[in-house]
Amino acid sequence: MPHLTKARWIRLLAITVAVASLPLSAQPTSAAIDADVWKPVSASVVNRDIVAMGRVYHPDAVLVSSTGTQSIRAALDGWGKGMVEEKAKGNRATVEFRFSKRQDNATTAFEAGIFKYTVFDKAGVATPSYRLLETLLVKHQGRWVILMERQLDAVNEAAWNALPR
């Protein structure tokens, strides 16, 4: 291996620091997961499209909550009914995601963070809620899908604001 001059060593160190300080979402796999999973989920909530939301889950996906586990099919049925009820009331909703941890390779991933679910009533008054979230994802048939979603305790806006955007 050739000897590293001081100038080359400084350049190598600068590149290493620059790469290590990239935001979590700037990593190539995380960007692909955002495109395949989180952006479609956000759009499906805004559009009240439970079928589109279902596409981001593996067919055998499981939802884990503080009360137990259930198939994602059962969870989607409940969420779809909720969308219909909210629409009948004249309400609309949005969902956003921020992550505290994103670990991945080319075919598997684990992500942890918070999702912010906001309901807007007919008058436009927003009611946000924040919940801890963990997911296991796999690359399935060429795209990222959720294999397990774990919705944990509710948190406050300060916890949300503490996470990177």
C-alpha cells in the first residue's frame, strides 16, 4: 500500500467525516425505502386510499401494538373503516415520519422513529398525535415492503421535534 502523505490523509479524513455526517435520509437505501414505503403511506392517508396503503406491506406482514398482534390485513380493514368514518364527518388526515434509527443493507432494514398523525376537522382545526414506531422491512419482488410494524407508546411534540427532519 502506498504511503499516505499528510495532504492525502487529510483529504481521506475529510471525505470520511463528510460521509459520516450525511443526514439519515441521504443514505441510498433509506432514500429507496422512503420512495417505496413512507411517501406512498403519506399519500394514501391524504387520499384515503387503503388499497394503496396495503401495497407497502408484505402479504404476511404483522402489526404489533401494546394490546397484541394482528395480521396487516386485519389492521388495514380497521384503518379503512376509520378512513370512511372520518370522511363522513368531513375530516381529513395527514401522516409524517421522522427516524431516530435507520439500519439497512441491500435486502433488509430496521427503522425506528415517530409518526405524526394529524386529523383536520371540517373547520380546519388540526389535532396531531405522535406515536413511537419500529418497522422491519424487506426487499420483496424488487421493492421495499414492511414485514413488521410495531406501534408503541404515544409521545409528545417535543419528542417529535427532537428527531431530524
